[in-house]
Amino acid sequence: MKTIDKYSNIEKELPNLAEVLKEALQTDFLDIQQVDKDCEKYKKECERIHFLKNADYVIYSPHVKKENHQNELFVFLDETGKILCHVGGAELELYGLIRPCKNLELSEEYKNSIRKK
């Protein structure tokens, strides 16, 4: 059975993304968001977690319930998809720190599958 790829341009936008992460994103197992570098929380967290200054994206599980976020692991990526660091949910909350990716385009096949649901 063929799966539907979620993003049509992920390889172009994130050429250094690990294959296992790309596959998990394409199948909706994991989600990706951009780090919102304009928000106050970002500026505050950069003082505490220095690698965030180079982070452009974060990958996380949309399936983890809010009460279990402290056990989650976030994968921070640079602008090319290269892994910078992993941070646990007990150390950092993503709320107020991320926004949807503006550069990743949903594939037509994926959009059509959502409309059918």
C-alpha cells in the first residue's frame, strides 16, 4: 500500500533532513514547526539554551498528550534540516515558541485525502 506524502517540497527545503525524520513527517507520525524568532519567549530561552540561536525548526510528536509533554523529546534543526540538538519536554515547553512552517507545501494528494475525511 502506497502512503501519501504530506509535503511536496520537503527535500528541496530541508536537504539535510535525516531520512527517518523525513519519513515520519511525510506520514504524519511526527510534526514540524518553525521556531518563532520574533517572540519574547525565544529571546529568553536563547539565553538559557544557546543552541536555539541556530535553530530554525523543531520536530515533535503531535500525538503526545499535554500531560505527558515533560516526557517528550524535541529535535531542533537548522535551516537545512541538519539536527542541532535534542531537548526534553521537562527542560523546554514549545508553547509560544513555534509557528507553522510557511515554506513547506502540503502535497495535492495529501490535501485531497484530508478533504475526503
